Amino acid sequence: MHINPASRRWAGFATLDALAGLMLLNLLCLGVLAGQWQALQAQRDALAMQTAVALAQDLWERMQINPQAALAYQLQLGQTVPALDCQSRACSLDNWAQADLAAWLGNVKLRIPGAQTQLLTNSQAQVQLLLAWPVSEWLPKPDSNAIKECPVNHRCWQTRWTL
């Protein structure tokens, strides 16, 4: 059997064409996967924002039950609160506030992993709540000037109310 030398030359080009096509297909697939990953991260961020609003509502309701101890509801970023058992023993209103904060903070940690909170209440019963959660490296970095208390590489949500 005789092989034409010209057809051997074109066989190499066909292989190169096929490899170039596969590389292009792989690059397109990587682009689609990166877009899907970003969409999932954005969805996670939106869910965290929705959860932050629900957690703020929960805290507001807890504070409405115990308004006399409004000044006891205080948290600094990264602060933890020891759990108090006010269900089985007598507690002061301030202890109830601390028990509420401990339970609420446990709920925050459960629903938004890595979250940090800041809760400030003044003598006029004005409350300021800041919730911060880590941002994925795939999402655009948040505007650091939007909320000055917001930790680096975190997205923050802040609200205020009066008791």
C-alpha cells in the first residue's frame, strides 16, 4: 500500500485543528464555570443579607420584651457573651438582656458563619446594629467607605431603631 506524502502532511494539520478546538472548548467551559461560581457566591451574599434582616427583627423583638434593660444590650465587634440560664433561676433584667444576647449571638453564628456583630444602645434607647460577614474572593470587594465600622474583607449591613 502506498501512502501519499501530501496526505501525511495534512493529517498533522487536522490533529492540530482538533487540539485547538478542544482548547477553545475547555476555555469556554472554564468561563461558564467561573460565571456559575460567581452567581452562587452572589446568591450566598444575598441570602446573608436577607438573614441579617431577619436576625435584626429577632433582636428588636427581644429588646421590646425587656426595654428597661436597653443599656445592657451592648456588643462590640468580635465580642462573645457568656450564656446565662435565666429559665431555671431568677435573673435581673440586665441578666435577661445578657441571656437574650447570648442566645441571639448563637443564632447569628449558626445562620451566618463567620459573622461579627456590633450592637450599641444609648441612654435615649436608640439602638444601632451592625452585622458583618466574610466576602468571597470571587465577589467584588465591598466599598470600604460605605460603613466605617465594617471590617476589612467583610460585607456589612447596618440598621438603627428606637425602643
